[in-house]
Amino acid sequence: MHKLDERLSNTLNDLRSAGTYKVLRNIAAPMAPVTVIEGIGEVLVFCSNNYLGLANHPAVLEAGIAGLRQYGAGTASVRFICGSFECHRALEQKVAEFFGAEAALTYTSCWNANEGLLPAITEAGDAMVSDELNHASIIDAGRLSRASRTVFAHSDMDALASALLETGAAPVKFVVTDGVFSMEGDVAELAKMRQICARHDAVLIVDDSHGTGVLGENGRGTHEYHGLDCGTADGVDIITSTFGKALGGGNGGFVVGSTDLIDYLVQRSRPQLFSNALAPPTACAALKALEILEQEPERVQRLHANVKQMRAGLRSLGYDVKDSPTGIIPIIIGDTAAAIQMSERLLQMGVFIVGFGFPVVPEGHARLRVQMSAAHTDAQIARSLDAFAQLKRSV
Ligand SMILES: Cc1ncc(COP(=O)(O)O)c(C=O)c1O
């Protein structure tokens, strides 16, 4: 046995014995409030990021199919060699317009956008200050950057200010945060962060993957929720986000900011220079999803109403649910095995909700993560609450 095989097999065995080995489920129908899991059957979905119910929207599907017909599979090249299609330009213009920013640049995922952004805009001697609960893609992008990195305690504004103070004479200082934190479902204190950044002349970067399409009256995201602009001195300087959640649920990500920032990324961002653009069907589907969001802001209102209804229902059943306007409702259980058992029990009752434990969240903070969609009906929410009531009686 080669040493690598031995290492892989030992680690897999360790994961199995620790109960943290992941088994991928096979989904046998499109992602929607009701889908089908192979071997289980029809389930109500409360674990997807399909916040606006656009993942299987007929117009989004048609736009993707039309994009494939019009442009083919892609340019079989990176953009600086063969160029990009009209659909890429149209999507980037629409994204910039939606965020009220000067310009936008698409990537094949938000992971890619973060890794394309942070290493490109940092230089040796710069300082990056990052919330401790930031997404893994921000952490990895930070590791690839040339800036020194400091992590501050989650949403602790005094800790952020102290961390910035310690960056001293760094030529450029960056503060990076999730807009909505994916495991807590809470909202970054962007208004306060903006003020602290202004005092320290720091650039504020927000990854709003779980906030886009969810927060704010028009679903523009966490900055809208806080009454801030994007790309101005009084707002968030740079936003990254995804098309893989509220905006159609396929894939693709983007950076929004100033014209110079986007131009600079076209010149310097390594995933732009060395990796193909979004496939045309994906770009066309994402553009349609954004158009639907603009034309139907009531989807955002419906999502907010569903979130309120679910939170209130869970609370009335005695579950420990924190207040937050986001589409993520964590129910803290504590023990990892208990959280996983509860999610299995819910699945047997036809409700698909995932239990997260250590090492995804700290030891003792295992949780069930409920995620809401504008497409959930009152009856579906009531059915899931019935399952939660049964679960409560059985534990
Ligand atoms: C905050 C945040 N950033 C980035 C990502 C990755 O997005 P994508 O799937 O577009 O790479 C996620 C997805 O879980 C996320 O929650």
C-alpha cells in the first residue's frame, strides 16, 4: 500500500469512528420546497439556500436553455484570450445596477470570487482583519493574500476596533466579513463596521452570499438592511456574492465595486486570467433570476413573512431559536449525535433539515439548521412544525 493510500484510508476510518463521515444523498427531482430523495421519497425541503424559490422557476430554466442554444457551451477559453459573450456583459451590468455600484465581475462561484479578489488587491505590508465566523472561502482567500491577518471575536465591534488599531501603519487595511453568517443566521453589524472602518481608513468588504436576495426591502442584501450603499465612501466598498443561493441556485459568483476595482481584477485576478468564464446557460439563468427578483420584490416580503412564521412556530413549541431576520434559523441542540439523530427523525417524517455538529460548529453547539424559502406555503410550514412538535414529544 502506498503511503498516500494508507493516509487516506486511516483518515476515512477516523471520520467513520468519530461519526463525522459524510454520506451524500441522491436527489431524484429538482430542488424546490418538495423534492425526492432516493430511498426515502418525497420530502419537504428546509435545508436548501433556495431562498426565493427560483432554483426550478420555469423562466430561469428557459433562460438557461436559450443561453445554451444561443452561445453554445462556452468559449473553451479564458476571457482575456477569446473574450466573453454578450450574456456575461449583460449579467455584469445588471448585477452592478442591482447593487447600485459602478461595476461588477462574474466568477464561476463566490468561493472563486473571494479567492480572485483578496490575493489580487493586497500587497505585502497590508493588513486584513476578519470575523472569526467568516466563511471558509474568505479564510482560504486570506491565506492566499499577502496581507497580515488578524481574526476578531464574532461581531465584537470593540475587538474589531482594537484589531484595526494594531495594524499600525499598514498601507492598506481591509475588514472582511460575511453579511449573514451561515451557521448562526445572524447579520453583520455593517453600519457600525462602516464607522469603525472610516476611523481607521480601512476598506470594508462583505461576502453577502446569504444576504443577497434575502435582506432589505428589495433583497439587495445586508447593506440595504443597514441603509448603506455599495461602492461609495458612506457604504460598503466591495461586495462579493453568489448566484448559487437566492439568485437561481445554480452556480456562479461575483464582485461588485468601483470601475477601477473591476478593471484591476480583469488585469490581475488569477481565476479571471487562468480559468474559463461562467458557462452561458448559467450566466443566462442567473440574469433571469435577478430580473425576476427586481420584478417581483414580493418574493422577498414572502420570505420575510415565512421566516417570521417559522421562528414563531418553533418558539411556541419550546425550541431555542434566536431572533434574526435572515433565512437561516439555527436550533441549538448541543450534542452532535443528538442533532444528527433529530435530523434523521425529521427526515423519516418527510422533513429534510440537516443537523450540524463538531467540527463544522464548536463542540457543544450542534444544531439543526432550518432554512426558509419564499416558495414555502403556509401548509408546508405547518406540516414541518407538526413534525417538530412530534420530535419534541419523542425526546
Ligand atoms: C458566505 C459564503 N461565501 C461563499 C460561499 C460559497 O459560494 P459558492 O457556492 O458560490 O462558491 C458560501 C456558500 O456556502 C457562503 O455561505
